[in-house]
Amino acid sequence: MPKAIIDILHPDWVEEKSTSVSVGKGGVNVDTGKTKPGGTSVNVGKGGVNVNVGHGNPNPKPNPKPKPKPKRKGTSVSVGKGGVNVHTGPKGKPDLHQGTKFNLHFTPTSNIEATFLPRTVADSIPFSSNKVSDTLNEFSITPGSDEAQTVKNTLSECQERGIKGEEKRCVTSLESMVDFATSKLGNTVDAVSTEVTKESALQQQQYRISGYSGVKNLGGDHKGVVACHKESYPYAVFYCHKSDSTKVYSVPLEGADGSRVKAVAVCHTDTSRWNPKHLAFKVLKVQPGTVPVCHFLPRDHVVFVPK
């Protein structure tokens, strides 16, 4: 299970001594909390996907207030809900070969403190612009505040129609995330995220693609991936969408200070239906549908690919 998910499991689900993670030929297995009430078991492997939430505290307290998205200096390219642009190489091929250099930083894009709630709890909380006052009251958020506006923005974004051909859903629990991904890709999937091994990677610096493990095409020639992008909300909410024209790569990066990042790069091979005013086109100085558009995923985003 990717670190982006492990980091936001609710504390009631996880005990340091009772958390085991194993990755092998059978897939990925995360078992948090042995027989502890409220324990969660997630298994993604050859046998399919299973999520089981025990009967613990029926109403664990989520992070009470979402943090507004910070204003950042410089250019940020948001492709399908966030990321850092990667230059395209000759003939539109993604420039992801050993030695390629980028100026990057891998800060989270939303309040990483917001944790997943069990599905039964998340489903009991209104998630609709029509009932936003109930949500604000549930989390003691002052109407008219920056936090309230963040909640409204996320709800509005989640309720917007996707672009033509896009299958999307905002998921409010780990179980619903797995259900959406497997309903689109089948029961045998891998989940990956960008992992930072040194906190200095939070500062912008020059990275190069190193050769210690090599760039890998995740998902192979299978058609379609599901990308889930973390939203700012009082508890963990992800904007998930399926794309049939997307390739996913594992890219090892080494920073100028020696820090290493196991980055996930997403390349959109068909941008013909994107808004011509999309920032990616302005930065790359290209037209929709002419070249692939690639970006590295922020740390708190997750991509599911067929095994």
C-alpha cells in the first residue's frame, strides 16, 4: 500500500507495533491493528481486493478544520488535479531517460493531517453543496471563514461534470477508493504514490533521473489507470478519475543534496479534449492533442494501475 495512504489512516486504526506491510508476488498487503477493534485490513493482490473495517470507535474524530491551499510563488502546472510539468522530448515522447534534470519540490498539495474515516462514518456525513451548512456545523467551521470556503470549493469541484469520456468520483473513504479503482480496472491492481526519503526534498532543488533502479512503465500495455488526487477537506477526500490515454512510470530521482525520491510520473497521451486555455499548454507552448503532457505526482496523490 502506498505511503500516501498509510500516512492518512486514522490513528484509531493503527498501532506502531501492530502494523505490518508486505509487498510480494501476491500483491500488496497492509494489515493495521491485528485484532484491535476498529482495525483495517486492505489486501490488493492476485486474489482480488478486500477491505475490512472492524467495529471500533464508531465516530473517530477527524481533523476539525481543513487548511486553505497555500499560495505559492512561481509556476505550477496542474494536470488532472495537480502536479509538476515534465518536458516532452523529440516527437512528443516523454523525456524520462537517465540523466534528465528537473527543478522540483515535493510538498503536499493539501492538508496531509486529514485522515481517512471508516466508510460507515464518512457515509453518515453530508457531502453535498446543498448541505454545506450541516458539514460546517459537524466540524465546527465558522461560516464565511477561509476553511468554510475551502470546503465549498471542494464540494463544488467534486460535483462538476467531468470532461467528455472521463469517469470520475470523489471518494470519502479508503473502501470507496478501492471500490472505484477495482470497478474500473478489475480486482488485481497496484497502487503507487511518490515517496520522499529525505525531508530536504521539500525544498526546491535540481533533481536528475538516476540509474539506481531505472525508469519503469507501471501497468505495461494495459488500457486505463485510475488517478486519485487528495482534496483539502476536514477528513481525507480524493478526486478519482479513470483515464484510458494515460501511462504511468516509476522514476528514481536524486537531488543535488543527495536526497532520493521514488517519483511517480503520469503521461497523458491524448489531450485533444482538454481546455485549450489549460496552463500546461501555455507552459509547453503547444496545442491540445499535439504532444503528451507529463507531470510528477505530488506526495499525497495515488494512482492505481492494472497488474
